[in-house]
Amino acid sequence: MPDMSASVSLAMTHLVPLAKEVDENKVTPGVLGFVVFAAMAIAVWGLMKSMNRRMAKVDFVETPTDTAGEAPTGKSTPAEG
């Protein structure tokens, strides 16, 4: 993904000077901190939305047990007589 690293370096060259305009005696995240936090929040939101979609597709039905406590096999034995 060379495009990703190029876009990150381009963003850093434009956003780091904005962070240096703040008083250096204060500790603030600045614009760069906000952009990173917003990107992480959007990524988490997207992952949660995807997870909810996939979990909605899951169809889990527990197999009932008979009175003896064993799961039914689906095979019946012929009646004697």
C-alpha cells in the first residue's frame, strides 16, 4: 500500500505546522490529535456496524434434549410386536 504511506506523509507535512502554532508551554493534542481520534472513531463505528450485520445473520437453534438427558439422534427403532 504505497498510496497509504504517501497520504500519511502528506497529511503529516500539512498538519504538523498547524500543531506548532499552539503555545509550546501548553500540552494540547491540536488538530493532528483530533484528526487521529476522529479517524479511529470512524473506524470503530464501521467495525461495530459490520459486526452487527454479521451477527444478525447468525441463526442459532439449540437442539432439544429428550427426557433421558440425551440428544435425540433422529433415528427411530421399529416397534416390536
